[in-house]
Amino acid sequence: MFKRLRSDIQCVFERDPAARNTFEVLTTYPGLHAILGYRMSHALWNWNLKWLARWLSTLFRWLTGVEIHPAAKIGERLFIDHGMGVVIGETAEIGNDCTLYHGVTLGGTSWQKGKRHPTLGNGVVVGAGAKVLGPIYIGDDARVGSNAVVLKAVPAGKTVVGIPGRIVNEKDIDAEKRRAKMAEKMGFDAYGMSQEMADPVEKAIYSLLDHIQVQDEKLEKMAKILADMGAEKIEMTLPNLEDAVLEPNDPIQAAHLKTHVSNL
């Protein structure tokens, strides 16, 4: 028991640079308190003292803001950072060396008996406010982004973001070329930020923008050919991007938007 306690304390030092000493961790970290309460209530649950186990887990929920069902299965060195609002359901299973941030829910999607909560492999990190729902498996070393809602299994080593959760992959050379190409076409980066992960929605938007650009080029050629044949000249000047975006009635809001676009 003391060996496991030392292990739980050590994982706090490894994953929270704010931790200064053992006494501070033992007395001020509600995530650690919640884990200690779970260890005791889980033992009571296995001894078939189920009411006492539930009462103890409820007591620690009041004290820490973390609700862990005593029947849940939690491995070694779980780190619950901040803790407030974390919910871990009855049939949830968590592997070793996992990290949960505040507001995380490992919940169920059914009222039926049996396995209805997620299983997390080893080394999984679940960001603040994320919801992992249903009897799904999150593979080893997977990452769940903040506020994501995950309803499907996640392979090992992958990162899932968004609502509903979608897997993102590392950017490749083609994605970087596309970003540079769109910046050249439009005069600014469409998203105004740099990411280490390629969002599939971003890829789809870039594909649509590529398609629109090709259409514009073909229309310009058609307009030129028609003008050369004697037809009425077609005006192909497109509206300026800032003119298309900055149309609020509030001049202060317009100034803020204009500054934001110019910074991009």
C-alpha cells in the first residue's frame, strides 16, 4: 500500500512542475486525495462492503470534487490534475501512467447492465473538459484534446479532437505546400495559426478553396475568350477579402476585425 502511495506521489512530481515537495502534494492536491479515497473504497467494494464503499467515495467527492465509482478499475500512477468535475463511471477501466485534467468524464451511453464505460490504455492523456463515452477503447499513449467528445475507439498513439471526436495526424510535406499555396492565393493564412497536427476539416476546406481557385481561373479565361470574340466584357474583379469580412455596423468592432485580419 505504501509503495503504491509513493508511486502516486512521484507521478505528481513527474507531471506537474508546480509540485515542490511531498508534504505539499499530500496536503494540497485534490487529485491525489481522490485517488487515495478510490483505493480505499475499491478495496471495500472488493470485500463486498458495497454500501460503505459508495459512502466513502461520496465523502471524497464532497472533499475533492472528483467522483470515482468504487467498482472502476484504475492502474498505477494515475494523475488527476486540478481534479474538479472529473467523473469516472462504474465499469470504466484506466491503465497505468494516465493523466486526466479537470472536467473529464469517462461516462456511459446506456442504462443497460454490463460494460458501458470506456477503457483507457497505458499512458493516455485526456484534456480538460473532454468527454469519453461508451464502452470504447482508447489505445496506449493516445491523446484526447480539451472539450472533445469521443464516441468511437481511438487507436494507440493517435490524437482525437473536436465534437464529435476525430483523429488528427501529423502534417506532411503536401499539407505544408497547400498552406503556402493558399497563403499566396488569398494574401494570408486561412487559419492564422501554426499547428503540429493536420485537422481533416482543415484539409477539406483547403480542398474546397483549391477547387474555387481553379474555377475562378477558368472563368477568367472564358471571359477573355468571349471578349476577344466581340461579346460584352465581363467584369471579373472579386471583392476584397477585408471588404467581405468587415461589414459590422459597429465601427469599433470593424476596427478590431480589420486589425485582426491585417495581423494575419
